[in-house]
Amino acid sequence: MSGDAFIIDQGWSSYTAEEHQTWKRLYERQRALLPGRACDELIQGMDDLDIGAEGIPNFDDLNEKLSKTTGWEVVAVPGLIPDEPFFELLSRKKFPAGNFIRKPHQLDYIEEPDVFHDVFGHVPLLNNQVYADHMQAYGFGGLRAKDHGTVKNLARLYWYTIEFGLMNTKNGLRIYGAGIVSSPGETIFALDDPSPNRLQFDVMRIMQTDYIIDDYQQIYFALDSFEQLYKETDIDFEPLYKQLKAENKTYQVDALAKTDVIITRGTQAYAKAKKTA
Ligand code: HBI
Ligand code: FE
């Protein structure tokens, strides 16, 4: 099924004053945390696209700017959509964003990506050419993964980069993954908490690593640059998929392997405390 079938109107003029107010609360809280914590490319994209100081952005305004830079387009969808149309939209440089916003009592946790997560978290980097090119390539890769039965493995790559990725910079570790960028709690946790393991980016390792969707991550992977992400994934994945099938191995979220290049070895104290709670 084509991704276009899931596209709806953003309905920007229907947002209520309370909904814009929710965005502004989230925006102000999170924007203040980013300097010194988010990578330069992300802050640059947020400033260049002028994302959100006034309330929920109008996708038409974002698209006017994106059309002149990377040619990407933000399209509204009602929530999570199936993998195939999701990949198909990315392959055509269309980023599906939820058009709804969380309720005031859900400021810190939501089950489905809303307009704050999707636009504040993901859209700034769509203004960066290398990141944008990677996202398109990922879309094509996703469509191919369907034929190999390896969408689950490829989705882990998305999870540990686009959603929860860290970057090594000359000024230290920085966040760029949208799941972190849109969460004040995880922004601090991902960078400063002694609990999680932090490893150097490794495509095969990531594709063999489980992930948790309902709490802070227990493992993060750090890239050196978006060029690295683009280069190391702009390849024929077929041999990797063969190897995955041959090895048939899954790392749990708190596991380390002999071959891991460790940036910080986590105590896992946060996850252990949760378990006994
Ligand atoms: N749908 N709206 C939306 N947003 C996503 O991030 C998304 C999705 N559908 C599928 C999906 N992500 C995942 O399968 C990807 O991580 C691969
Ligand atoms: Fe997301």
C-alpha cells in the first residue's frame, strides 16, 4: 500500500490555544537543555527552520524552507503507520509526522509519536543534507529488508541512530536521536547517567541488539559524524543479512560483547532499581 494513503491534512487552523500552549511548554523546557547537549547540526536545523517558538509549526511553513534546502517534505499522518508505507514515504523524501499533540497530563510520556516528538525531534536534521540523504537511503533499505525478512534488524538500526543516537564530537558526547531530543529526562540520562552502556557505532552489533520501548535505553551507540552513518549504511546489506541469519544472535539490552568498543561501561543501576521496585 502506498504511503500516500496515510497522509492527512495537518489541520493547523484547528489547533486550540491549549494545544499550542502544550507545545510551547514542551518547546521551552527542551530548547533550554539543548546547548552543550545536542549536536551542532541539530541546533542549526532548529534555528534555520525556525522551529516552534510560537507554537505548533505549520507544516506548510516548514516545507517552504525544506524545499529550498534538502527537498524534504513533512506530511501529516494520524499516528504510527505500517512499516512498508513508512519506508516508502522516506524513500520519496516525505517524513510522516503525527499531527496531534499529547495532552497536558502526558507531557513526559506518550505511546505514539506526536507532533512534538516528530517535528521538534526529527525535522531539524532533515535540513542537513547528509542526514537527509541517509534517511532517504534508509527508506529504500527498508523496502529491500522486507524482501529479506529482516525489517526487525533494520528497525534496530533506526532505533539506535535516528531515535536514540549519540555523537562523538570534539566537545564531547552529544545527542541527536529524536527520542532523546524530545525528552528532557532522557536528554540528561543519555549523556550523564552512569547506568547505560555507551558504545561506538557498529552496524552489525546494532542489528543484533534488542531494544526497549517504554523506558530509558540501557545501551546507546555513538557515531563520529553523519557522514559515517551515511557511508556505513549506504551499502548492499545482503551479505550482512546473510551473516545475521547464519549467526542468529541477539544481544540483550544490558549485554556487552568482547568486540564492543566501549565509551562508558554502564552500572545498569537505573534498570536494576526499576526491576526490584
Ligand atoms: N510510523 N508515523 C510513524 N512514525 C515512525 O517513526 C514509524 C512509523 N511506522 C513504522 C516505524 N516507524 C518503524 O517501523 C521504523 O522504526 C522502522
Ligand atoms: Fe521518532
